[in-house]
Amino acid sequence: MNDAIDSDEKPLVLVVDDSPLNLSSISGLLKDLYRVKVANNGERCLKIAQSDTPPDLILLDIMMEGMDGYEVCQRLKGNPLTAGIPVVFLTGKSAVADEEKGLLLGAVDYITKPISPPIVMARVKTHLTLKAAADFLINHNQFLENEVAKRTREILAIQRELLDIQDVTIMALASLAETRDNETGNHLRRTQHYIKVLAEKLKSHPRFCDFLSDSNIDLLFKSAPLHDIGKVGIPDYILLKPGRLTEEEFKLMKLHSRLGRDSLEKAEQQFGKPVPFLRLAKEIAYFHHEKWNGSGYPDGLTGDAIPASARLMALADVYDALISQRVYKDSLSHDFAANMLIAGRGEHFDPDVVDAFIALQDEFKEIAVRYAD
């Protein structure tokens, strides 16, 4: 049984010649060291080469009836399944031009007849060794490619899991702020989707295209829930007050934008390097109450001096505040809210953002229904 296993592990040599005598003598020379198959014509050679057990080396006679060795070699090298099988020509032709032609067709060697057994054995051994080395490299490279692909899939899976954890953490932190003033997690979801559809609508607009890349739109979507994170620092008697705030109370309420920005800034500093996601979250938290005409807070910025992220968030947040019930007000209809936003075009809101909202009213209404409280 061990002999059978050893025999199966021996390299397979295919001898191709239309002379039975040549087939017999060469196969007899090789059979003690290698497995040997024979073919007496080119078609038979091609069939064996394309079988489930292709040869490791082909000894190919050139001068055969029908399909000669040159054509056989050309067809072998033209087929991806057989192109890697080394071909050694056996021929009575000894001219340099004949040898050059064979090598140009892809043969690895050229042995002239009458053959010398030691030369044949030496050449066969050399080319089988080279073939084994080449196969090892191919298999090793394939193994490495498979391992790299496997590790890449594992890393991507871990990254997706980490991103999911990040999203959950963000929503948990943001919800903490929202629940302090009786707002809901669905408010966060709605504003996320409002800002995303606005960004998608404006991504090709000349004023916004440089900022609204696909990656930044994704970051906007993720960071939007943190717009009011600073409310955790506002006293309950202000957050939960059912009536209108006094001037002094409103001054305290306005501090939530600075508190939110500062808390995110500290988180980024502790991380040790700039974080693109936190950069947008800080912008939104700090600037989303600025107004286009400069009457907003905390810095009274005007127009394009207000970051684009905050201009988008401003409209999304106000729209949802208008259509939602609060401790100090009842919910308003979409049409009423839309009219108020349109009235604030060029005053409270960036005109182009309002125009995008006008075109997206059906999407806004659908988001409001999908994530209703």
C-alpha cells in the first residue's frame, strides 16, 4: 500500500511521439523514477493534458503526422489550463532556427535525437524540479492571498461591530440629553434622517459640493444626535418649564451649545488626536442655533460663516421641534411648520437649505411618520 502511495506522488511525465519504438524506449527509460503516460499524436496529447490528472512535464516530438509538435505546443500554451505545463521538444532537427522557434512557442528545452539517456534523465529531473518549485510558489501565494482575504474579512467584521457599538453609544449619550427635557429618542432619529436627505439633495450644489462628500454625509448622520448633548448641564427647572423662559433663564438655556461643544472637545483631547466625527459633532452642537441673518447664538455668525453642518442641523431641528409636542407647546401640522421655515428663508435659515426642504417635503413627512413618537 505504501508503494501505491509513493507511486501516486511521483511526477507524471507525458511522452508524445508517433513512433511506437520511441514511445517504448523513452517510457522504459523513465518508468522507474516517474509515472509515465504516452500519446501517439497531438490530439491525444491535448486530451491528456486537459484531463483531471494533467502531466507535470511533456516530452514532445516535433515531427509527427497530422498536428506537428509546434502546433501542439502553441495550443498548450494558449490554453490557461495547460499553459503552465513545461514542454521539452524531442526532435531530429538540430538547426539553431528550429530550436529558437520551439523556445519562442513556449518550450522550456530542446533535446535532439538520437537521444542520450543521461541527458534526457538530467533534463527531465531539472525541469520537474523547477515545475515543483513554481507550483509551490503558486500554491504558497494562493495560500497567502486566501489568508489576507480571510483576515481582511475578519477585520472588516470587527470594524462593523465597532461602528455598531459606536452608533449605540452615541445614541445612548444623546438620548440622555433628550430625556432630560422630555424629548424622545425618535426626535434623534428624525433629525438624523432630515439632515441626511437635505445633505443628499445639496451634495451637487456648488455651495455645498466640496463639503458634502459621501463620507461627510455619513458623519453628519452619525453626529446629528449629539446636537443637544450640552443640555445635560442645564437645570431641570429650565428644561422642564412648561411656560415661556425668562430672559435670565434663556441665557442659561443658551449655554447648552457651549457645554456640548466643550464636552466633545474634552473627549477628543483625551483621545489624543483629531477625530473627524467629533469635529462635525462639535460644529453642530455649538453652531446649530446660529441664524443666517446673525441674530442667533452663541456667536451671532451670519451667512456662510456658519458651518454648513450647523445650517443643515438648524432647519432639521426647528422643523422637528415645530411638529412635535413639548412641555411648553402642542404639536403643529407639517404645513404650518413648512410655512414658518419658508418665512425664515434668508432670515433664520440658509436660503438654499430652505429650497432643498421645499423640494423634500414629502420625504420629511414620511420620516416624521416612520419615526413618530
